[in-house]
Amino acid sequence: MLSPKSLALALVVFASVPVVAGWTAFRPEKPQSSAPAAGADGAALYAQNCSSCHGEKKKGSSAAATKKAIDDNVGKMGSPKLKALTPAQLAAIAAAP
């Protein structure tokens, strides 16, 4: 059994862990914006990441539909290159003419 002094010390040490760790374990992640980033060139992103398989003419999918296709590896779209696209980049691609 722990003495009251040992128990108090253990509580102080345990309670200080989040402070020392900077509370990172207790902070929720900031959601990434799905709005196109200022200066993001959706047409250029499409040309770099999509046109080799989908052709030069974009078909008009939404950012959410494109993300789902990447996440579900539809038509082998689950490549690391495509999974690295941010929500803002996907929104820019979806908004491109």
C-alpha cells in the first residue's frame, strides 16, 4: 500500500504529464478547410494528378466524391500521390473549369 506521501507524489507527477507534453494528446486536430486555397490552381493540379488517367477534360466530380474515390481506391485512385492531396487541393480541382 502506498503511503499518503507517496500517493500525493504520484498524483502530482501524473497530473503534470499533460502540462509537460503541451496538452497535445488532449487537443483535437484542427479540421482542414475544404475551400480552395488562395492561389491553388485547380486546372494545374488536375493536369498533374488526374489527366493521365481521366483525360484532358475534367468530368465535374465534387471534392467529396473525388476524396471518396481516392479513399476507396476506385479505379486504382488510392495511390500515395493522390492520398497526399489536401482537402483544399481537391476543392480547387473540383472548382476548376
